[in-house]
Amino acid sequence: MPNQVRVGLVGVGQRGLNHLQSLVKLQSEEIGSFVALADPFAENLSPEKIHQWEPNYDERGMHLFSSADEMIQSGEVDVIWFAMPPNQHRGEIERAAEAGIAVFAEKPQTLFFDEALSQAEAIDAAGIPNTVGFQMRFHPAYKAIRDHLADKWTAAMMMVAEGAVEGHGVKHTHTEERGGPANRIWTANRAWSGTSMVEAGIHQTDIMRYWSDDDVEWVRASYVERPKHLWDIEGDNPIYYNVTYGFKKGAIGTLIFTKPGRSYYNGRFDTVIWEHGTIKIEGNSIVDYHYAGDDWSPRLRPSVDETRKVICEDPGFDGMAMQNTYQLAKTFLESIIEEDESLTRNTYRSSLNSLASVLAANASNDLGGEKINIDDFMYSDDFARFRARPAGM
Ligand SMILES: NC(=O)c1ccc[n+]([C@@H]2O[C@H](COP(=O)([O-])OP(=O)(O)OC[C@H]3O[C@@H](n4cnc5c(N)ncnc54)[C@H](O)[C@@H]3O)[C@@H](O)[C@H]2O)c1
């Protein structure tokens, strides 16, 4: 039943505009009917502004709201894409679920784990379709890594993301009117982003879970703080993150993030070790170095080329690319239309492990690198202070 699912988008900012592009395209393909936008800042709803990102956006017939609650109460939508800053949620996801509206939640779902649990409970109680915006799960090459590992034991995953502190002015929330950073670059601000490990590292954390088909059991983290005299200009997020995850089936995951100011260098290193091989991303190829002969160890050492097997050709765009966001949106809408939850690659509930892991990494760093069990972080009183929204926020 194409086009019968009515879609609303809450938060028409940097990420919301990506979703808007996908939703406009999907509507033209008769998958879903894109009918409503909500944003508290009127300029973000203006067709002139939106056309700068998506010329095919058609404002005719679009319902415009200044809050998520107005959209929820309107009765005009069947599913809502939530793409607002993660510290700005105030029970909207819960109220949408209670109204029977399906939920697409951008990552990080919230910065306060108590509220994530409340969102999960409302979603589960309502039984509505739901998913979280981890588009890397839709990267064909990453799916190939997962499929390749399906009959193997993953021993270790190493990911290094060399980047720089955010300095670009592409954010659309008027943070200066809400006690946030004057320059609107809230991703560099700890109170708004929850640190870069939460805001960005949650993607790598989630993809390690996807590759290994596993959950994080414990975390240990050490960060290097940005020197205080730079906070006014560069924000107060750490400059370096070193996070170690222990996975339930035994793998160790290492995630390193770098965020110096005034650097525009971007580098990455991803390796997966399984019991008999080393998986590398080499240019446009995903490669497994593995000796497949049944005479191990062979009398003559094989050359590296003899062990090199291309698992798949990378399609040439990265895990964060728009194609993957489009596939994520398409799949979620199709899962609603076909009433087949198995089409989605995560649920709100299953994604709690990714969120808890990065929030617990922050707690571990605060506790001097203490090893934190994720279930304890999620439910034990010992970590209650790390789960609650700070007073006054
Ligand atoms: N999956 C990804 O790759 C990806 C990429 C970028 C951002 N994100 C996530 O998307 C979310 C939004 O980030 P962004 O970069 O678009 O930020 P942004 O500041 O550019 O946009 C947020 C939008 O939400 C609106 N907004 C603010 N408070 C609101 C409220 N209470 N109700 C409704 N709308 C509200 C703002 O006006 C703004 O238009 C964040 O959770 C972020 O982490 C995900």
C-alpha cells in the first residue's frame, strides 16, 4: 500500500535536511507520503531555506508545526523522524509512541540514559514500529563484513578515527537562546553533545556490534581534556579519546578518536581480527588475509598475495554517506508498509547497548579509567548519577 504511511520530520537542521532529501526522493518513488515538518525556529521551516538543500521540496500540502507535540496531536502523521539535538528531548518520543505513532530516532537517542529507558519502555508498550538512525548498518561493504564474519569468531576490532574539532557553522539550533554555545557549534560542547564519543563515536561503537553480531559487556576509557584556555573558542570536549570495549562473545574493541583544533586532517584505520584472519579496508576493497589451505601450517610460507581475498568491492562511498541514510529510511518505511519488523537492522531497544556503551565510556573516564559493566551502568544504583539529566538542564 504505497504512499499510505504519512511521515513527519521533527527538527529541520543539519541532519533533518538529510532526512528531508531522502523523504522527498522516497515520496517521488511512492514510498511513504511526506506530509509534515516541525521546528521551533520558523526560519528552519521556510521553503526558501529548505530549497537551498533540496530543490524538489514541495511545500504545498505540508503541515508545519512549531513543536513535536503539535505534530503528535494533529493526527496528520503515522511515523515521525526525530532529528533534534539529543539534550532537547522532553518526552516527545514517549508521547508519540503513546499516540500510536511509529518512531525513527536519530542517534544519540538522548544524553541521559534514564530518559532512553523511558523512551524504550513507551515504544515497547505501544508496540509501534521503531528504529534508530545508524546508517552505517546500510553500507554494503559493512554488511559484507558482517556476513563474512557470521560463521567466524571475532577476536578484535580496531577503529581509529582521526578528525578535528568541529569548527563549521552548519548547525541550525539557536543554541545561544537556550543557554548553549554562542557559535551554535553544539557538537563541540560537552553539555550539548555529551562528548564526541557520544555524539560521533556511537556510530563506530554500533558498527562494531553490527559486524560481530554482539553486544558490549564492559568499557574502559581514558580521554585527554582539551586545554582549558581553548574552551571559549574550540569548545570543551576532549581532544583525544581512547576507549576499550569488551564484547560478550569475547572480542575486544578499540576505538580511538582525535579532535585537535585547527587541523583538517581526516584519517581512518579499521581492522577486524578473527581466529584465522585479518580483515582490512584497502582503498575500494574489503580484504581478508587468510590462508585457506587444509595443510596448515604449510611447509612453504605462502606469500601475502596468496592469502589476500577480496570479500567485496567497496562501492566508493563511506559508511556515513547519504546513500546509506536513504537506504535506512527506505527500509524503515518498507518495514512499516509491509508490517515486517525483520527488515530493519536495529530497534530502539537493541540500540540501547550502543548508547549505554558510549555514555558508560564517559563515566569510566570520569572514574579514572574504571572498568564498567554495561548492564550495571544501565540499571545499578551505583551509576544513577551518570544516567540522570543534570539539575537545571
Ligand atoms: N546519523 C548521522 O550521521 C547524524 C549526523 C548529524 C547529526 N545527527 C544527529 O541528528 C540530531 C540533530 O542534529 P543536527 O546536526 O541536525 O543539529 P541542528 O542543530 O543542525 O538541527 C537540529 C534541529 O532541531 C531543531 N530543534 C531544536 N530543539 C527542538 C525541539 N525541542 N523540538 C523540535 N525541534 C527542535 C532545531 O531548530 C534544528 O532545526 C542529533 O541527535 C545529531 O546527533 C546524526
